Amino acid sequence: MIVKNILKEELLTLAEVRTILDEIRTRRASEEELGYELRRAIRHAELFAKGTAEESRLMVDELTKLEKMNPEIAIKIADIRPKTRDELRAIYAKERYNLSEEELDAILDIAFRG
């Protein structure tokens, strides 16, 4: 399949992707056999998505309200759901700034609630 142009681009959590892929699977199941790539994408989303799409989106919305948080990192945190400060530091490893212990704890508090 050749894509001619992009109509819209949006960051999604893995849980949201799982929901969308489930809808596609349901729609296409009666019409045709699912392609290899689609089956692999569905399997990946089912294995690694944590929580529901609504929970993940609420977590991203709450995280983006924090200082030093951008949407890409908020999506990663919602997908990975880190449990320790070290896991959270690994997500921020490429950033040009470090987080204080209080900032790490605030992020982990949101991640635990989700």
C-alpha cells in the first residue's frame, strides 16, 4: 500500500492503538482475511498495552500539565507505566535536563493512579 499524503497525525498510547485495531479487526473479519502486518500489530498491542484507552488518555492529559513534560514523554510513560525512579530516569535519559526527586515522585504518583 502506497501512502500519497498524510491527512492527520496524532500521538496515541498503545492502549488507544489496541482499541482502534480491535475496531479494524471487527470490521474486516467478515470481509477478508487480515494481512500479516495487521495481525502482528494487533498481537503487539494486545501483549504490551496496559490499561484501557480512557485510562491512558487521562494519564497523558494529567502528565502534560506537569512542568518538563512533553506529549511524547507523557505517551511513553502511559505506555510503559514505570514503577521506580530509575525506570523513569531511563525514559528521560535523552533529555537535556534532569528531574528532581519531587518531580519524579509526582510523575510516579500519576503513573500509579493510572
